[in-house]
Amino acid sequence: MTTIRGADFITSIADAFQYISYYHPPDFIRALGAAHEREESPAARDAMAQILVNSRMCAEGHRPVCQDTGIAVVFVEVGMDVRWEGAMGIEEMVNAGVRRAYTDPANVLRASVVDPPMGGRRNTGDNTPAVVHMRLVPGDRVEVRLAAKGGGSENKSRFAILNPAASVADWVEEVVPTLGAGWCPPGMLGIGIGGTAEKAMLMAKEALMEPIDLHDIKARGPRDQVEALRLEIYERVNALGIGAQGLGGLTTVLDVKIRTHATHAASLPVALIPNCAATRHAHFVLDGSGPARLEPPRLEDWPAVTWTAGAEARRVDLDTVSPAEAASWRPGDRLLLNGRLLTGRDAAHRRIEELLAAGQGLPKGVDFRGRFIYYVGPVDPVGDEVVGPAGPTTATRMDRYTDMMLGELGLLGMVGKAERGPGAVASIKDHGAVYLMAVGGAAYLVSRAIREARVLAFPELGMEAIYEFTVTDMPVTVAVDSRGESVHQSGPAAWRSRIAGIPVATA
């Protein structure tokens, strides 16, 4: 009989969530480094370089690799010969560990959990409660696998019950292009096949915590049907040409993970959950000897990749930029933003919409005319930081507000991540505006460009308040120009043709 102290369990949970906030798994770094080395798309290669440099910066500085520090997901296997010392239940202990991790003053993590999920959606303030799954198994140990799952990738989860004769690979190939780039590729796909609806989703989530090993399968060949399917899906998804950040390129996924379970003869449940470039998970075992000890990776595990904006990048003064200047930009152009940049996400846009509908106007000091807005919810600063990691959030969530912001309020441009929907692109074209994208997964790198930050409105919204940043050489790419042309359409289309060996038509 092994005795596990509740205090050791809580400490282990807290330490693990801090650990994964700033350390990428070494297997992910190796896989991304190899993908960067073989990438032929300049835009995708640049995005990967930013992610790799950001990753090393976070490992050295112990700051989050992404501003979205995720919802806590914890799988706990408890041996039947384990005895617990302490009065708290397992979920209560997990939440105590999560609370400690996310409020650690040395590395404050962003609280993103809201409760209730409908209506008020009040931020709980400490990222609890976690999502906990428990199993009772033979043995005298406690085994824990945990992850911090960001909203951008989690929102792209998909599920279907296929005809038993259907091809899972066909379904995945059809589904992945519909996900857009909001899940921040290159990452991984977790796939659950069989069981029931909830079992398939659970298997897909657990699969994402397995080591990246597809390169081994490619080298030796698949040993069974599951490995063959993993390899087939990997090759078919990468042939889509979506590429890093959806800009077009050779690598969209680094690995495909599959778990299976027996299912009903009439069913073929299939779940797909993507993992983003901010892949964060850890595994530890408690045997009664004390808290878990997670060994930090070696800095030598990171490839010798550097990032610079490049000589072709154009500096833009946000305080003087005109519609005519913005109209000269084309999809794929690289810009370095300087000057004052407003921020706002879902809650701020919703609040603005409500104020306008009530005839109250904007808060004092907030004026969007001729300005740019950055879709971001930054991490709180620590030490001498102006702001914590501040990478972009998925722009499509703001699509419903785009016409209001461009038409009624005179906004000139937006900065976010991933593509825009057809309605937003049409509005951008109608108003002669532009949409720029920053790299998802490079939050700490982006934050180094922010030299000043102050809250202008809605401070009660926390990270969703309207800030004004003063930025210096903040790197972005033109994603949708004033004519409504999108790099998220043209980039993948060109690389899909190139990968297939089809000549790309030129104008």
C-alpha cells in the first residue's frame, strides 16, 4: 500500500502547469526544427522561425509560449493500492494545484476560464475549475497526464459518426481545410476512432499527449493498420498545402495521433482535435516519495534558428498611416508596425455594439477613426515588463463586428491571427481597409515590441479591456488587402498545386 500525500499531489500539479507554460516538449521542438529546415515557402519558414525563437526565449525567461495559457485538462490514473493522506478529493486537489500555478507571481498565467458558460460568462480569476478525467487501475502509483489546451485549437474540434464502410482518411482530408488557420498550424492532429461519441472525443484528446514519432514510422514503415492510417493522413493533410499559420507551405501537421476502441456494429464514431504550435503537455508519476520532479529540457535541444524581419519588411507609422498608404500593401507583404495600436477582443466589441445600440457612443478617449486594432488578450506583466506575452487571437470571432468597426467607427485596419470569413473580407474590400496577421505561437517575441501599454476602457474586462499599446517594429504580414485579396486563399492554393506537381497559373 502506497500513501500519496495530498500536498505532494497539489504541488506536482502546480509545478507541471508552470513547467508546460514555458517549456515546449523536446520532441515537438525537434519536429518543428526539422520542418523549418525543409520548408520551401518563405512565409511559412518565417512563421516557423518566429515560433522557434519565441520558444527558446520562453524557456530561458520562464514566460508563457502563448498568451492563451489554456484550459487545464488533467487525466489521473489512481492505483487501487494507493492510500491518500489528506481531506480533499482528487478534483479539489487538482483545482488547488491549477489555482497555485496560474496565480504564481513569478510567472502569472492568463486566466481564461469563465463560469457560467452562457450569459454572464464571468472569469473565475484563477483558471479553475479544471477538466478532470479519472480512472481506477491496478497498482500502487498515481499517474498524471495533463495539458493546457488553448481556445484557438480547441474550437476547431470536430466529430462525426461515419458509415462503417467510410474512409476515415477521406473524412479528415475533407474536414481539415474547413478548420482554417485558427488552430495555429503546424501542430498535431489527435484522432479517436470507435467507442461512442464521448469516448471518441476523449481518445482524440489523450492521443495528443503521446510523443511525436511519425518520422520513425516513415523511416521503418508502418507495423499495423493504425500506423498506416497515421502515415496516410499525415501525407494527405500536408499535401493540402495549408502550411504554417495557413500561409501555404509543405508542413501543416508534424504528426497524427490515433487511438481506437471497439464500437457498435452500426457505427463508426470519429473525433478530431488539433493541437496548435503552443503544444503543452506533461506526464509524471507519484510513488509516495514526494512531489514529481520534471527535468527541464536542455537549451541544446533547440535548433540554432534566428529570426529577423528581413530587408524587404516595410516600416509603418501607425500614427500617420493613411488609407492611400494602406491601399498600396499586398497579401504577403511584411510590415513592421510602429506607434500607437489599440486592442480589443470579443467582450470589448460586444460592449461597443451595446453602447452604440443604446445611443451612448464610445467611452471617453476611445476613437477608432483611422486607427488599427489588435485582437489580443495579453498575459499580466511581471517584473519590469510593460505587458506579458501578447500574441494574436483568432480573428474570425470578430467577423460579426467588422462592418460596425470599419463603417460606423472608421477603423482602418485590424491585426489578428488566421483567416477572415467571406463577410469580413467583403467588408474590408467595401471600406478599403486591411487585415494584418501576427504569428500565433510567438506571443513572447511579439510582446518585446510593445514599449508602453495603458488601459483606455472597460478595465473590468481584464485581459479583454481596450488597451493602447505603443509598439516598435512589431512584425506582421498583410493577410487581406484593401481589394479583398487574401493570402490565406492564395498561399495554400499555390502550394497545393506545387506539391501536386501542377503548374501554378500566373496573371
